[in-house]
Amino acid sequence: MKCGVRMTAWLVALVVLLSVSLGMTVPAAAAEQVFDAGTYEAAGDGYGGEVTVEVTVSEDRIEDIRVEHAETDAIGGSAIDGLIEFVLESQSLNTDAVSGATLSSDAFLLALEASLAEAGADVEALKAKETEARVVEDIETDVVVIGAGGAGMSAAIEAAEAGKDVVVLERMPIIGGNTNRATGGMNASETSIQEEKDIEDSNEVYYQDSLDGGHGINDPDLLRTMVEHSAESLDWVNELGAELNDVSFSGGATNSRIHKPLDGSAVGPIIVRVLAERLDALNVPIHLESEAVALIEEDGHVTGVEVVTPEGETFTVTAKAVVIATGGFGANMDMVKEYDESKVGFGTTNHPGALGMGITMAQEVGADTFQMEQIQIHPTTDPDSGYMFTEGLRGDGAILINKEGKRFIDELETRDVVSAAILAETDGQAYVLVNQVLVDQNKSMRGYIEQGYATSGETLDDLAAALDMDPVVLQDTLDQYNEAQASGSDTEFGRQNMTLPLDEGPYYVLLVTPSIHHTMGGLRINTNAEVLDKEGNPIPGLFAAGEVTGGVHGGNRIGGNAVTDIIVFGRIAGQKAAAAAD
């Protein structure tokens, strides 16, 4: 993928990274830098592979930077684009790696430094070159949204489309939050896409699946609201360009209802892209690296936010309504320990900004919380990094085997059940096993292979040798599964949906273990996304949506419901906040 100095439309929102984020706007006076005019190239190792940087310089300026990489667009790609803009504007290397995209931005900066060194630059002088800190000013608006993930951007779009002035605050240097990391898809029932594919499903079955998956402790009104608005919310994101036009099974679902891209791409970056594009079209500003630290309250009404920058500068945003969409606390291990000590020691799939700050801010103005002890672990993550592998693989036909080469669970059980089963196996780990047929159908799996997560074998014997596994046991496991798939009856584990046979190689496996994934508890809200106090009354002017809230998912979130949650309640929060701002 070629990324030059221009920004694609959906990344225009990230230009704020230059003027209000990476902390610099106008270069201060400094000694002139001298280059040997020409074009130079170097490469560094990023998250998704090699990051190749091509730099063109004149004798006294960096004129152009072009990058070729395979990083995730919404995470590493957006960080690189922001860094390109910063370097070209400031003519300085006085910046750090972008938090949340460290590997990608480090690779870019190292390759850039190597290129400029080859051009004869004094790299240390460029890194020391002083730039002026951004100027911050107080802001007055109709609606302020705290958090630029899927819920926050959905809220901002709805409020802006209602004719309100909207400002979005994001503490991280990139947009997207945990939505960037969503992989599987978006659950929705009674959809036009299901109808086209002759898939029978209903809101009632979807509701019951989610209630059963949540151990029956979901807030019934919130769950019903999510389910009944799921189809229209799917239509909404598709109208924005998401193209979630494929449907398959996922864990805990009776019917095929998880909507995803046709090529099996991760859903999150697509959602982030289309929401950002719409915000750009609506001219809604996103202030990056602007951390909301306290809510402003007057006479019991929330009227704004106090904000701090990385440089310690402060400003306020005064608004008629505030939407909190800051996500959960899955990256805050102290907070996790406070509510569930049994989760101590687990890795996390969460981005580094998932610290629960929105919850604590709202508590300071009297907000109630609900089900904070409900913390979910995701069954299939990389044991070293916590990187999450999509559950869509199992929905599309993958199986789980233990280190002895045996199946041990219905792979389409709910996340809590599958996670517990994996933890009971040797080393608390297992393998997701697929073959080439599934790889060819699933872009995400092809990405895992390219990124070095997979172990492969042309035959089952080859795979067993690579894994130091008994080939006879592995062959017997696959024979039994293929017989079950052909007959449509999995008598051993009761799996209902066995999409593909696994009867021909090459074969691939991903080593997996559970990691902390989703915090189901959070702020107590009603169906209007109003934040409630401890007496159950709405706090005037305060709304919330997404993982910062509690009750929608009960004791366990089934895969595909997070995206539905953030879109449905993000939109409701934006609509109701706009109405409150009248």
C-alpha cells in the first residue's frame, strides 16, 4: 500500500495529530539543516511486516515522504500518516512513537532516520530541533463527545446531522480505540442481507441468545433496545460504506447473524474508516491527545469538560450536553484487580487507552455503576502479545485442538465456555486449526500467516512434526471431525455448524490462550443513553455509550455484539444529546 504526503479522506480527521496532538505546529528558529539533494530509501520492521520509507530532500528541506507498508490502516497506517505530516510541516524529528501503534511508528521513524542519515543529515540535530507547543483555547459548543472510538464517532455523527455544533475529544494520538481491534463482525437480526440469503432469524431469537450468553443477568431493556435497533444500525453503517454483506455463525448464536466483509477482513478498521469519513464530511473536529480529566457541573447539570494536553496545558469545553464514550477498563490492571482478582496475570487485547477514566469521571458527579465485576476473557489471543484472532475463523469452519492433537470443545460455544476449556488444557493453550481452503476465503487469516503467527504443514504429518505432536492422534482427530462434518452430526461435542471439511492441506495452526477482552460493567444508563445517578435518576446533560456502560451484555458478551452495542447506543446517545442541546 502506498502512503504519500496526502491523507485519504477518512484520515483527514487525523490531521489534528499535527496541530493539536503530536504537540507541534510551527517550527521555532533553528540552525539550517543541509542535505545532499536526492531520493533515499530505508526500511524498518513494523507490526505487519517491513515498512519502507522513501524520502526526497532538497539541499535545505525534506520535500516528500512516501511509505510502503502492510500495517493496519486505522492503527499503524494512521500513525504513520500523522508522522509524515508532522515531519514535513515541522522539518523536525523531535517526536516519539505513537502510543497504540508503537511498532509501526518506531519502524517508520527508524527507517526515516536511516534515509536522512544517508542524505547527509545531522539526525541528532533534527531530533533535538525545538518546535513550538500548541496553543490551547477554551471551546464552546453544543455537544462534546469524549472518545473517538466507534460509539463516540457514531454519537458525534448523529448530533452533527441534527444540526448541532460538535467537538470530539480523544486522549490517544490516533482515533478508533478498541474498535480498531474488533475482528469478527456485527450481529443483527431480521436484516435484508439475511433475507437475501434465506437465513431465518428473529429479534426474539437474537435477544434470547444474548440473554443466555450473558447468563441471564443482562439489563433486559438495554438488551431489547440493542436487538431491536440492530438491523437499522447495520443498514446505517452500510450506507456509510462499510459493506458488511456476508453473514455467518459465531459463538453463542442459534442462527447466522454476524455480518462482516465478504473477504473476511477485520470489521473494526472498516467501521473506524467509514465513521471518520462521515465526520470529515460534516466538518466535526477531533482533538487528539486531549484528555478529559473532569466533568464540569453547574446546579446539578453537566455543562462541559476539563481537558489536559500531554504538555500539561489545560482548557475547558463548555457544552449543553456531554457524551462519554471512553471505552472500558481492560487495560487498567489495577482496576481489573479491584473488581475481579481472578483476572490478575492475564494479558489483554485492549488498546492502551482503555483505562476506565470515563467511569471514574462520571462517578465524581454522582453516576451509578452496574456489574463492574463482569470482566470477559477472549479465548483466542496470541500468548506473547495478546493479539486477538478473529472468532470468524471458527464460525467459518476452524477447529480447536489441544497440544496432544485432540479436539476438546464445541468450538462455537460462548466465549466464557471456550476460554475455560482452553485454560483447562496443557499450558492453558490450544491451537486454532484451518486448511488452505479456509485461508483462501479469509483475509484475516492470510494476514496472520504473513505476520508470522501461524505454523504450517503441507500434510498433517508435516504439521504434527512441526508441533512435536503424535501424527496418529492428529490424523484420528481430523478423520473424526471430517466424518462428523460429512454426516452433519458431531456426536462427540455437539457442534451444530461445521461449514467446511478439513480433509486436504496445506494446514495451518495459531497458538492461542485467553486474554482479558471486554469489561461488561460500567456506567448505569437507561434506553435513552442517559447516565443515571444512584437513585436511578438521569444526570441532566450527561449521556454514555459503548463499553463505558454496563448492563447490555450481562455476565458474558457474545461475539459480534460489541459492534452492535457501540453503533446502536452511540447513535442513540448522539440523538438524545442533540435534543438536550436544543
